[in-house]
Amino acid sequence: MKRILTGLALAAAATLVTATPAHAAPVNPAKALQKQFVKGHGVRISEKSRMSVDGKSLGTSTTTGRLEFGKSGIVASDIRTSSPKGSLSSLFAAPPRIISIDGHSYVQGGLYSEDLPDGKKWVRYNGQPSGSTYNQLIDIFEPKVLKLVLSHAKSSKSGLYKGSVTYKDLAKAYGSRLDGSFAKIKIDYALKTNSKGLITSLTSSWGLDFGILGNSRSTTETRYVGWGSKVSIKAPSKSVWIDVKDLGEDSDVPQEIPDNALKEIPEGSLNSLAN
């Protein structure tokens, strides 16, 4: 009898062991991202942004590109955007193509390619745009922004982080400030990660009632693929670009590149739209 009881105890113990296997703690996406910052490596992105007013679609903007990393983050990018008239991207005049490297941005297409001198195909601007794309309000490569969305996530099971933040909180993470009605708008998001904690997709959406102008809704889904792949981005040859300051004030080419990141929005400019 003692042997039987001993056998039953061992069997029960074995059952408990097999029924409750140890699970590794989920990898922190912020730490996983930090490890990707290796010179000469990067990630590819693809993105779709949809905007509607009163349920009527204004079209879909598509973005593709490559991001090159250094030891502390993005050092260069090559982004292409296609936007139908009336889309969110067209409202901010996102350049059809922009290469950013070494503190300069080289832009091509649309308004940026009109009436350029013979042989010139690109316009160079000082500075690099904030954010990896124009339509995605949540820039995962901004440490404070990523920390914000992770801390506000309601669930992180199976590598999925879902939550919402206000425009005010997001602007603060970017180092800016928003007040009034616009600041209260919620941005819903869903951030997915793989087993290594690397972000594979980010979907964000928000809505705003413009009164007689209609109720608008915007949704942007960004996918990240090829983490750690070799990326090498070069500036266009000097022979094919012209600096924007050399075009003159009468040129139809924009004097600066617009930026839709919240840290670049003048305080009060958006609040007037929401009131």
C-alpha cells in the first residue's frame, strides 16, 4: 500500500510539473528595440493610412521605406509616399520621396520637382524630419513615446499591446504642449511584437468632429519587417540636387518640408479646428 501511495504521489507531482510549465517573461519592446541600433543595419517599413469623413473614404495613402540605424537610433531614411487627393498625407503635403541623411533631407516629386534648373532632380533642405513616416502619429523610435504607449497598454498577452492615449499626453512625450478640445482626443492603438519583443506592426486611429464640416476618422497601420537587415542609404549625387535657398523666393517649390509630428505643430493651431 505504501508503494502504491508513493507511486500516486510521484504521479501527481509529475502531473503538476507538466501542467504548469515555466514561461519566460515577455521581452520588453523598448529593450528589444535598443539592441537593434547597430551601425549599417536597420528595418523596412510599409504603411497604409486611411481617412474618412462621415463614413465616406477620402482614399488610402501608402508609404514604403527603409530606415538605417546607428548606435542611438535612426541615422538615415529613404521614404516614398503615394497620397490621393484629400488623404491625411496630402493635407500635410508629404513629399513623394524623401531621403534624409547627415542632417539634410533630399526631396523629389510633386511640387518639389517643378521648375527646377536643368539637370536638377532633387531639392535639399537642412534638417531631418521628426518621425519615421508622416502619417503615423506614434513614433516608436522616440523613447519617451514608446514608453508612454507601453505604460498605457491594457494588455500585453501574446505580444499584443492595446490601449489609448490623449493627444495632450502624446504631445508631452514629444516635448510639446497642447490644450483645449483637441488635447482631449484619444488615439487608440494596437502594437504587436514577435517572440523577440520586436515590433511587427502598429495601428493607430483617432476621430474628430468638425461640426458642419463632418466627422473625420483616420487609421494608420505601419508594419516593420527585416529587423537587423543590412541597410545602406546614400544621399543623391551633388550634381542632381539644388539647395532650397538657391531657388529664390519666386520659386513654387515649398521653402520648407512640413512635418506632421506633434512636436512640430504650433501651439493652438490645431485647437482652433476642434473648437
